Amino acid sequence: MEAGDRSSSARDRETSTPERPARASHGTLRALLLALLAVGLAGTGAELLLLEHTEEFWQLVPVVLLPLGLVVTVVFGLLPRRATLRVFQLVMTLVAVAGGLGLYQHYAGNVAFELEMAPSLGGWELFRMSMMGATPALAPGSMAQLGLLGLACAFHHPVTRER
């Protein structure tokens, strides 16, 4: 049998070194990252429900997207196909964007509150007080991070090479 006739998995096993692991370890890493993502989505979603983050439209966006992201993550983990990858990528993009919008919403709400309490505030002091305000200004960053983690899991996924 010619060297060019060997399967890619046989080539991967033969050329595997501590510096260049076999492709099977990529699948293991991807599975672990998907599990980490699922735990993060479930935990963050549960926390928002416990905090009753449901008073207005913008508060409902993560309450809806996080469980949707969890379902899509589980489906993609169990059925890694090109179609489920695309849905997964779409939902993870929405989760990341919603996290970014949440950062803005939290910070802007804190700025408005601080200016209502002390209209003369400005500059660094307004920024500092707004970042330390009643609404946790950086909390939605965890949602953005989860979306980016999902997109990293999908990066160069093997199903994109299937026909």
C-alpha cells in the first residue's frame, strides 16, 4: 500500500507526537468545551431566573437565548452535522451579541441612575460610579464570553469538510 493510500486517521496516528497530538484529541477537546459551554449556559440562565431578570423586554432576551443556546449545544453535541453546526453558530452569535448589548444596557442604566442622583457628575467619577452601580455593569460579559466559546468550538469543525 502506497503512503498516499493510507487513511487520514492512520497518518494522524503515525505522525502523532507530544508536540502534535492525533486528531482524536481535537474531538475530545471539542467535546469538553461543549460540556463547559452547556454548564455555563445552564448556570447563567438559572441565575437570571433566580434574580427575576424578567421585568422588561431586554431582560427577557438572555432568559430566552440562554436555554435556546443550551438546547442547540446539546443537539449539536449529539448530532454534529453541517445543518446543526450552522444553527449552533447562529445561536452562539446571537448569544455573544446579546451579551455585548447587555453590557451597554447595564452601563447606560447605571449612568442614567447616577446622573439622576447627582446631575453634576461627569468624567472619570461618573464612569467609576456607573461601573460600581446597582446593576452589575460587567455581568453580561459572561454571556458574550459563552457565545464566543461556542463559536470557538465551531471553528474549523470537521463537519464543514464532509460532503
